Amino acid sequence: MCSLSSPLKKKVVIIGGGFAGIGAARTLSSSPAVDVLLLEASDKLGGRVHSLQLKGECCAVELGATVLHGEVGNSLYDLSQDLGVVLHKKNDSVQSESLFVTGGGGEVPVEVVRHYGNIITDLFAEMCECLDRRDWSYEIRPEWKKNMLCEQPPSSHFSYINERFQNIILSNGITNDHYTSVTKEPDKGIITSTCNDDDDPIWVTEGILDYWLKRERINNATNEPINLYDGYLDFSYPLGDLSIQIEGGYQKLVDSLSKEIPAKSIILNKRVTQIKWTPARHKQAPPTDHASVIVQCADGSLYSADHVIITVSLGVLKSHDVEFDPPLPPAKQSAISQLGMGLMVKVVFHFSAPFIHSKYRKIGFIWRENDRERLSNYPWVCHQHCLHRVGGSNVWVGWFVGDNAKTVQELPMSKLKEGAMKLLDHFISKYYITKPLITSVTTFPWGKDPLFQGSYSYCPFASSSEDRVILATPINGATPLQLLFAGEATSPSLYSTTNGAYDTGVREGLKILEQLNQNDENIKPT
């Protein structure tokens, strides 16, 4: 039996060394009244951070968490500033362009894609207003003919946006001159579309809608319908730039934060398999060390604690790979079951040299039905909405979600390379400055890794906002705060984000300090 050092201090075991675990450990380690031990199953801290340095490239590539979302109200942004971690905002980056293309290389002007993107953004705002008011007659723009929407509330945000968008576009009419009118700029004259002659405006518009909805699916890491009525409205990004990059990679922020945790308080390669806790019906805690909770690891080691903060992913909780003895209360089990664990997998393509003009940092694919038919031997490719260049490197990244991500996880690198080349040849061969040569393909199977079993949580149709509250509620048992729960899935408004995860770790750490403060007025939270 492994015990923490002082019998006079409260013993806290933190399970998981992602941002939630780091937040809890930093909060508690400064208190003289607590002995903290963080058990991390892998060989590094950071959880769903996976920064990669490719040979010959100066930029870090992120296979996991990618950017900081927002500035005002983002704890990790503030901590990065305090710790001297260099950040790059979108406005600080070199001016770059996006290339949006149809199959065969017809270019769709960025202004057109942006125009329809603004409509879709407004539709999301309209949808949220309708949700908030519980009144589906609300219209954000009177000219959009709200009465064309069916009277019954939609089943998901995908169905709402799709139906409203189709009604708006069809009611206003689309012609071959539409692109020109959209891209008219008084100072610069008319920007003409270079779409192919067979690029019918209706399907191009539908292809743009498909592009934006694929982006939304990536935000939720799922292709499934999202529950509009509970949970969706609770989410809110902090204000400011939503795509702040960390110089040197996300792992640099992890390392900077963890320096404030004593080295003796961290044990790596310790996978927890069982948590024995003492329910309220027991009058006293287990006799060993007089602790309320016993944590068992895969290597057979045991750790006793007064409080255990569980920060493992929702995917791990769903899999029951960590056994609770006795089982968790039914309400907690139900919340774990109802919430969704999404899957988003990035595929990193490293090219031998630039294959397209250096001004392009993003290639967006506007799909037609015949494009899907021509690439039907590579069905996973047909879900690709864009490729992003990492900095000014020869590295391009694609995103895949849901069932498609599961497929990608299973494919050999040779198949991923072959499919990517077919995609590029079909859409942008006329833009090549040299024939692309992919030298390596890298990915990380978040769904298959037993330490994660998914990427981040979302709100499936069967869930409610109350599920996250229940998941975050501590279990008192025979003694107060025996089991506490942290992690992005327990955040009511910032789930799926690193700052949301970090804040929940701080939240649970403060609960323990406040409990100790009630027992001894000399102990103050820091």
C-alpha cells in the first residue's frame, strides 16, 4: 500500500494528467494542508495534447488540441501570458489566401463562400434565438420569409440550418450572375467567378452549405444530430481571437504549467484500474491508513486517499475500464451514458516540396455529386472539406469525424496517401506548380487509444444540460468529497476545450480546499 507522506495532511489522488489534472494539481500543491499525488497512465502529461515535430520542418504539428479559443475569460490565455509562452493570433500571421475549388478545378471566389458563410452564421444566431424564446417564428432577417419553415421545431441543428438555407436561397433565386453580384466591390469593380461552365449555381451553393456544415461537424466531433433543446445553448467561447496558436506547440504550454507541480507529486505510466470508495451507509472508512478511498493501478500498486479527483476522459468512463467499487450512483451512470464522446482524427500529410502557390494556406473542396462518384473508391476522402497548411511548411492537415474518422483510423498509411493524391489531382491539378509527392502520413487514433477512446464530448439528442451538472457533482459517501469529477465533459459551457478542462480541475481543487477551510479556519484557499 502506497501512502502519501504526512499522516496529518489530507491525501488527494488525481487520476489523469491532462489539463484538468494539471489544473487540480496546481491548485492543491500550494496548500500546506494537502498531500497531492497525480497518477498519469501515459509517459507524459498533457492528455489530449499531441505536438509533433516533423523532420525538416520548423513548425510543430498538432495531432490533438490545436489552438486556444478566445482571450477574454480564457484562463489558459491568461496563464500563457503570465508564464511567457509565446502566442500567435490570427491577425499576427502572414497574409494568406484560401483556394475554394469545385471538381475539375473551377474556382469559387472566397467572397462567395464568405457570403454564404455569413448567412449560415446568422442562421445559427436565429436558431439560438428561437431556442431561447421557444418560438420558432422568430426571424433574424425579415426578408428571409420565415413562414417557409415548417411549423414543427426541427430535430437537430443540421436539419434546421439545412432547411432554412435551402428556403432562403430558393426563395431569392440563384442565377449565373449571382456570384458576380455577391463579389461586387465598389472600389475594385467586379470580381468574376472562374467556376466551370457546368458548375450550376444551385449545386455550387449547396456545396458551400455542405462545406460549412462539415466544419460544424468537426466542432462537435460527430456526424450525429445535436440536441438543440438542452446543452447546445449553454456552450460559449471566450471573447477574442478563437484561433490562437502556441509557438513551439501545445506541449510547451503543458510543460510550463506543470513546472509548478512538485516532481515528487507526479507519477507517469500509472494506469488506474479500480477505485474503491466508502458509501454513506458505512459508519467508518476502511481501516488501512484510515483513508476513504483506495486506488488500484494496473501494475498492482495501491494508493490510499481522503479525496480522489477523477479527470479521465468521458470515453474511458463510458468503457468501464476504470471499475468503481461499489458502482457509481445510478444518476451518475446515466449521465455518463447519455453524454456523447465524439471522435475527430487529424491526418497530417508531409510533402517533399511546395505543390501550390505559397500564398495559399487553405484548400476548400466544394463537392458535387459526380465528384463523389468519381472518387467512390475512396469514400473517406469524400468527407474531406478542406486541407490546411501548417505555417509556411510543406505540411497539410485534414480533419475527419465520426464514423469516417473510425474508418481513417483503420487505414494503412499507403491508402491514406493514395486517397489524398486522388483528391488533389481531381480538384486542384490545374493549380500545381509541381506534382505533389507525399513523403509521410501521420495520424493518431484517438478512438482506439484505451487512454482516451474519443476526442471530446458533445450533446447527443438523448442528453440534457443537466447531465454535465450530474457528472460534475462530487460523491460524498461516508466522508465529504470522496470522489470528485473534472475534465472537459464536466464543463457546462466550455466542454470540448482545453481551458474548459483546466477550469474544472481548478474548480474541484478549490472544493477540497474550501472543505478543509470549513474544518480549520486557519487553512485558506490560495
